[in-house]
Amino acid sequence: EDKVVQSPLSLVVHEGDTVTLNCSYEVTNFRSLLWYKQEKKAPTFLFMLTSSGIEKKSGRLSSILDKKELFSILNITATQTGDSAIYLCVHFTGSARQLTFGSGTQLTVLP
Amino acid sequence: ETGVTQSPTHLIKTRGQQVTLRCSSQSGHNTVSWYQQALGQGPQFIFQYYREEENGRGNFPPRFSGLQFPNYSSELNVNALELDDSALYLCASSSPTEPSGYTFGSGTRLTIV
């Protein structure tokens, strides 16, 4: 059974801090790793990672994949209160088009 | 119309009842997936529909069933509701040509009392 494990489960920081969210995975048929942000209800897409060592960047957010060690990290620099959300790491199986979610990291950014 | 729309947004039911949740997929998306998200957990895959046929199922009992219509909208039906069915139910639509193109609806918060 595919497994995605995220750590920490929750994190409280102050505005301006930099955070690193971790995601490890054990899957039978790797296709892609996705990161989503869930603020209230609907998860919104952040990144898709397919190849090792290639950093994806969007503003203050960046993510990278290590296929040898089976993990990914999501970095957020200069955090803002609007970054407060649950961040979900997701394996995309491709052939069955199923998403396997980790339990998420609840990030709270205090002013 | 763009985006994924789910209805209702909130629902309260009692144990043993049946419920139907609805989802309208994003324009151009022919695949709909349903996920259950319990409090403090990541979403769990229930099943997926592609061209009106079930195309993959997670570890959920048969009392969770679904339908997809010719316009690609979908329903999730749950019979004999149990307290543990209380969760946020998310619908996501996608297209085979967009591997990362999952669009999620805002979900239905189902509470079983």
C-alpha cells in the first residue's frame, strides 16, 4: 500500500521566519509528487515534482524532490500570516490517476 | 462555468440514514474523484469516475457508491450512515491530458449525529 508521511504535523512560527516542511514516501509505482495548500476547504495546487534535484519555485515557496532518498521538502521563506494553512504532500500514481495524500502539516504563522 | 462546485456545503444526518452529495466538474474535465477528509487527516481516496464508469476505488465499503452523468457531474451516495462517516467530502475533477490538473471543490461538511 502506498504511503506518504509528512512532518511535522503542526508548526507555529512568527512572520518573517523560514519553514521547511518534510514529506517522505513509499510507493510501488512512482509518477509524481504534488504539494497542495489547503486554507479552508479546497486544496489548491502548488507544485508537481517528477525529477530529482530540480527545484520548483514560486515566489517565496520552493520545493525539491530526492528520488533516491524518497523524500521532498517544501520551503517557505519570509512567512506571512496568509501562509497559515494545511500543506499536503501527495503522490500521484499516474496509471490509476489516484492521489495518495499525507496527513498534512498545519502551519500557523503568527503576526 | 469554471471550477468545481459541490452541494450542499454542510449537512447533518443521523446514524442509519442515507445521503447524496453532488459535484459539478470543471469545464473540459471528464474524470471525477471523491475523497473523504476526517478532521486532522489528509484526504482519503474513495473512488474515481471516468466516462460514467467507476475507474478505481479506495478502501471504502460498498455502502459508499457513486454515479457520473453524461455531463461529467457526479454523485456520492452513502447508505447506513455511521458516526465515523463525519468528515469533509471533497470532489476533484481532472483531465487525462493534465497530470497535475486536479481541481478541488470546496467540499461538503457531513456531520453524523
